[in-house]
Amino acid sequence: LNMKLSWFVIWAGTLFLNPVTADCNIAAQTVTCEESGKNLSNIPTKLFQNVTKLSLKNNNITLKDSEKEILQSLINLTELYINENMIAVLYNNSFYNLTKLLILDISNNCIRTVHKAAFAGLNHLSVLNLSYNMISQLDSDVFTSLKSLTVLNLECNFLNSFSIKSSFKLIKIVLAGNPWTCSCDLLDLQIWLTASNVTMENESNTTCTFPDTMEKFSIKMAAIQLADCKIAKASSENPETSTSAIKLKSNALLTTLTPNNITENNRTHAELPLGKSWTFLAGVLGFVLGTTLLIFTAVKCPTWYHYLISYRHHRLEENDSEMFEQEFSADMSSSPTASSTSNEDPIVIFEKTHEFVPGEDGYIEDKYIDS
């Protein structure tokens, strides 16, 4: 009787310290708490400390510091579903004490930033779901501590590149629904996908978005040239060798130019840095100045022509008027008179109507020139 009384006291004390909610079920070795769709803004504090499966789906949880402390006290958790909430940032050590956690679902949130040590302490995590968020950049060190990770879901985020440095033991990865840019930044991921035994789920829809020449190509099969990326990397690290790198790259492109990669090579040439920029600038300036001069000349030429033609005058001599009178008299005397009936020679009277009077300076005044 005393032993039964003792067990009763212990059980009553456990209920008082850790009251069981109506949504928590106790099975043989699992304790499941269902807190989904309750419009919660905070993680409930009245939970079994030995809960193993916790669902907080479809609430308004933001994972503040106070909520992280509640989670870190649930050291027996093996499954945590916190999807469809209002989480925007995953801070460092958000799940630090959950060393037994196997499944973590944080999909359908508003996550934009994931700190490097956000998943620190999750040594046994096997499945991580970060799909349907707003993640545009992920550092490769984010998953360094996840040594047991086998399934990673990054579907439908804003990722355009993703570099993998650590050795994952992934079995499946989901990368569809991201605006991937198939350039040198994606080369590490492409090599890893090809060399490892990982299965890329929904590969047909995991395609390049940029550039346009590679659109709809699978990121695993897109033609990213390793040699081009090495040259570009060397040029960025050592600017002094950029000129030689450009020459080396040009020679490689000339030798490998084929009908299948003409478009790709043209794109690569367009990305080459410009050498001797001052010469190019001088040529552009010369072309602009020359074009401007030609246009100016074409516009002003008619004006200059009329201006010069109006001054085409020669100096008149003093005896020009007398010569004019003599020539005029001779012409009149040599022409016969049609109406004359007498035998007498006609008399031609020349009346001087105007006499050119030279000016004092010896020039004739031209009335057509403005004074």
C-alpha cells in the first residue's frame, strides 16, 4: 500500500509540473503533441518535457528568443513540424539542444535569411525541409554541422546559385522552382550533382532561368565551361594577369569553335574585359567629333556659298564707260534701218543717259551692296 501511495504521489507531481494538454497522446515510446491550426503566436509552455513529436503547423509563430528557449528544453524531440508559420529569420542556435531530432520541417514560411549556425547541434538530423520560402542566398557552411543529413528540400525559393563545399551524404535533394543562373557560380553544384550518388528529384523542372541561351536546360546538364571559369577566377584574384588571361581565353575559343558552341562562345567574348580602354575611348571621341564636324559643315555650307557669291565683284577702270559708249555707237551704225526710204545715211544720235562717276578711291559704287 505504501508503494502504491508513493507511485501515486510521483504521478500526481508529474501532472502538476508538466500538465498534459488535450492534444498530446502518449503511446508506448512516443509522445505526440498536435498544436496545429490554433492561431498561436507563441509555442505553448504546457507541454510534456519528454514529447517526441511536436506539430505546430499553421500558426503565427515567429520563433523569437523566448520560443527558442522552449524548443531547446524539449530534448527528446525526434520530429518537429513548424511549417506554415511566420518565421522570417533563422538565427544561430535556433535548435541547439535538439540532438535527437531526425525530421525538421520549416517549409511555407517567410524565411529570407539563414544564419551560418542556424542548425548547429542537430547532429542526427536526417530530413530538412526549407521549401516554399524566400531564401535568395545560402552559405555553404550552413549545412556543415548536419553530418547525418540525407534529404534536403530547397524547392521554390529565390536561389540562383548554390555552392557546396562540405561532403554531404545526401540521398535526395529537391532544387526545382528556383531561378537558377547557369554560370560559373553554379559550377560547384553541377560537379557535385554529377559526381555524387544523390538523386535530384523532379530534375526535368530543375532548369536554368538565365541566360536566355540556356533557358529550359537542366542545371545538371547545362554547358558550363570549366576552363572559362578558372580563367575568370584567376583574373579576379590577380588583376595584373587579366590581359594574358584574355589572350589565353581567346586562343582557346578559336581552337574549340564549332557550330554547336558558336552561340556560347559569342556570349563568352561579350563578357571579356576590355583592354586598353584609353585607346577605345580616344577612338570613340574621334568618331564623335568627326561626325559632328561633318554635320556642321553640311548645315553651314549653303550659307557660306551665298555669302561668298555676293562678293564676286571686280574693280572697274575709269575708261570703261567710254569704251562702252564707243561699242554701242558702232553697233548702232552697222545695223540697217528697215523703215528708211531715203538714200541719205541715217543719223544716229546717242544720248548719254548716264555717266559713271568713279569715286574718290577709284572704285565704282555698287548700289546692290548694303552700305
